[in-house]
Amino acid sequence: MKDLIGQPIHPGEVLGEVYMKSAQPPLSVRDVAESIDVSPRELVNFLEGQRPATMPLAARLAMRFRTTPAYWLGLQALYDTRSHASKLATVRPLTTKQPRR
């Protein structure tokens, strides 16, 4: 996994490192995909950070790994926030004129 202070961590990376690789024995993509009723390709896309954690996927992961949908969606929100932080630095607040009285 990447440094918590440096690059943002996609929830798919958390799934792969924390839940799949650390299991004894390690869990395969095929086994996890079948257990949550998604295609292996869909799961690989998530693991590679090419697909976000959506509510349906978060609910399936929560049931499989005894977490909560909010856990997976929270990881996704944190990833999105950190991924877009540098892009937000160029955004200027909207200035509005005060209405005349």
C-alpha cells in the first residue's frame, strides 16, 4: 500500500492488501468475485483502482468481509478527496456583488 501521507489509497488496494493477501490462505480474485457475485474482471478493475466503491459493491464487500458499507464508501470518499485536492487548489471562490440597498 502507498504511504498514507503521500499518494491516496484506493479502497481496491485496501481490499487486495488487507483482506485478500493477508488471509490464510490468501484469497484469489476468482474466489472473492464468486462470493460477492461480481465478475472477476469487475473485481480486478476495482483492485487496480479503475472502478470506484459504489453502494452495491460496498454492500457486497461488507457482507463478505464483515465490515459495513460505510467503511468502503468512506475509503472511497477519502480517496476521492485526496485525489482531487491538488486540482482544487486552482479553484477560486466565487465573488458576488452585494445587492444594493
